[in-house]
Amino acid sequence: MSAFWLLMIILALAAVGFIMGRSRALSSVQGDRRLLHSLPNYYGFNVAMLAFVPAVLVLGAWVIIQPMLISGQVSTHIPAALYEDAGQLNLIMSDVKRVADGLDEAIAQGVMSAEGASQLNTETTDVRALLGEVGVALGSDVDPSVLNAAQEMRGKTTSGNLFMTIVVLIVAAAGFAAAMLKTRGDFRARNAVEGGVKALLIAAASIAILTTIGIVLSLIFNTITFFGMFPASDFLFGLTWSPEGRGGSEHLGILPLLWGTIYISIVALLVAVPIGLFAAVYLSEYASRTTRAFAKPLLEVLAGIPTIVYGLFALTVVGPLLVNFFGADGLGWMQGARSVMTAGLVMGIMLIPFVSSLSDDIINAVPQAMRDGSYGLGATQSETVRQVVLPAALPGIVGAILLAASRAIGETMIVVMGAGAAARLDLNPFEAMTTVTAKIVSQLTGDSDFASPEALVAFALGMTLFLLTLGLNVLALYIVRKYREQYE
């Protein structure tokens, strides 16, 4: 039985448990609700919770762990002569999984029986053509060892799914029975349900923390592995980025990429911060209610445009427009449409809603009493904005700017399509450059071995970006605390 239908059965059992738990609680006090410790619905929710939650947890853990265990067991049966390293073994296991899925699809479409799939061999059957008939495309003929591994994977998966169904249903039934036995008039059902909800909220909050820890540990371990293969000094202080594949990893200096990232981000912020901040001041302090109701949603539409669209806009509109003014026919400063200025201008347009919307909310949060006090002392509206409102909102505005900076540092598509792929140290904003994020994509989507320095350098680049954004957050916290003490 598939995990989906098993989940539906558990859900149905929980619904039945809610009805029966509620009825059992009422029958235990002969229908007099005043004798119940909790409201009747709490008794029903308690039964439903114990029937549903433990079973779903077991089901989720089983669905995650079972494929890894089966893949690990099957991979030991792949002949060592077929692969040289872990990367090639992973590719072979991908083919095994694809063939196993193809056999399942062939059985589902009636092309063959389950017994026929288990007895299939490459000597009498063209497995590649057979699987192609059911819509599973393979890049090459199926090796006998791959087919045997796929058949073994299918058998283990079938057995594992059977055991999963039995175990999950037993857990659900046990939870249902245990909850029904405890359902009496004096049972503190509300406390049990609220405790379960509290545990669920704690688990939900822990997911974000554990995810962050997992990301950081993944970056750290792979970065350590990379520095075990490549000198850290050459990576951190190298002035040349030119990976050449296997054996050619001597040019992996991050400084050109870091310079391109910072340069493009600075140009973007020079566009986004003044426009966004001025727009926020106008909308919050000067605009009428009608104008604000029309302009603010229209401005925030920019935040919903996909970055690939901004990249196309940079490539087809902004880049050629800049070439007309600064190219060979104009000032002669610009050689092509891709440049730091192209990506920076378009990225700045993308960041305007982040600065304006957050700054607008922060400015509106400044107490009206501060404005009234300024007006009472004879200050004009512009003086009040400059000397009272903006200083009071400065910590939040800095946070908005740093959020925009983090978004600029992590942007990829606009850089790829608007700035080019040249890793260079140059002050000319009309030259093509690239960023750390663009090179992370290129290093992980090439044909390099994942265990090679050319692939692992992506994690070192990611760790650099993480430390850079962490530094921005620390700086923002320092500024917020400094100015908050001034106004509190």
C-alpha cells in the first residue's frame, strides 16, 4: 500500500476516533456535560490525536529512512569494476532507481506481470526498449548488474512497504485503543490536547532551527573537505578565478568573485535605497489616503515579478540602452550589453519594494506624539520628517537596507543574464563581471566530479556568502542598539 493511501486510512481512523471519543465521554456521565472535566470535543480530539500523530510520525520516518537503507544495501551488490569512485556509484544507483521505477510503471500499465518483472533478463529482452514503451527513457542499454540491482530494489521496496503498512496500522490502532480506554468523565482531556498542541508548536519552531543548523554544518564539513584538497590561502587571497576541470584547480581565487558581488550590490543599493526611501517618506508623510491606497500596492507589484523576468529585461532592454549611450557609438566606455551597471540598475529596481515597503511600515510606527511635539515647537513638516521621524525610524530603515543588501548579494539570475560571467578585478562599471552565486551554480552544474575541488569550491563560496550576510546582520544589530538607546 502506498504512503498516500495509508495516510488516508489513518486520517479516517482519526475522524472515527473523534466521533467515538466524544460519544464515549458523554456516555460515561450519562449525557450530563457538567460532570465532564473538559468539553466533549476535547475527548474526541484526544482520541484523534493519539490515533493520528504517532502513526504519521512513524510513516514519515519510514518513508525517509527506507529508501536510504535499501539503496545502501543494493549498492553493495554493484560490481566494483563498474565504478571508480563514489560519484560514479551514485550515477549507477540513479540508473538502478530509474529502471526499478520503469518496471513498476510497466506493471501498472499491464505491459508485464510482477512475476515477469522479477524474472526479466537482458539476454532475452531489450530492457531499454521495453521501458521506453512505458515512457521511461534511458541513456544507454541496461547492464545486467543494473537490472539485477533494480529487481532486488523492487523486492526490498515491496517487502518494506508491506511491513510499513502493518507497523503503521498497529501504531494507529494502539493509539486509538489507548485513548479510548482513558476516555472517562474525570479524564483531563483538555490538558492532554493542549499539551499535544504545545509539543506540535515546539516541533514546528524546532524545524527552522534544525534546518539552519543542518545548512551551516553542511557548509562547514564540505568547506573543510575542500580546504583539505586546496590551500585556503590561495582561495582567500587568489586574484584569479579560472577552474580548468580535473587537475586544473590551481586558479580558484575568490577575490574577483567577491569584488563582483560587492560591486554589483553597491550599484543596486545606490539605485534602490534613495528611490525606496524617498517613496516611503512620500507615501507615509505627504501622500493622501487615495494616492497611498493606489501607489503602495502598485509599487509592491515589483516584488512579485520573477527574477528571471528581471534578467530578460536587463539583457534585452537595459543593456542595449546603455550600449547606445556608453558604447562604441557613444562615449566608448562599454563593449557589450552585459556589465556591472546593467545588472546593478535592474537589481536596484527589483530591490525598491523591499526598501520602500519596510521603511514605510517603520516610519508609520513612529508615535504620532513625536510629530505633534515637533509641530508644537514650530517645526515645519519637512523639518519634522528630517529631524524627528527619520532619526526615530533609523534602526528599522537600516534593517530594511541590510535586508535589501542580503537579497542583492544572493541574487543569481539577474547577474547571469545582465552582468556576464567574467571573473575580474576592475573598477569600470561598464565591464562584464560575475558574482559568487553565479559561480556556485556553474560549478555544481558542470561535469566535474562532485568530490573534486572544482565542485567542492561551491560550498566554500557558499560559506563565504554566509559569513558575509552574518556580518551584515551583526552590523545591523549594532546600529539598532546604538540608536534605540537614544530614543528609549
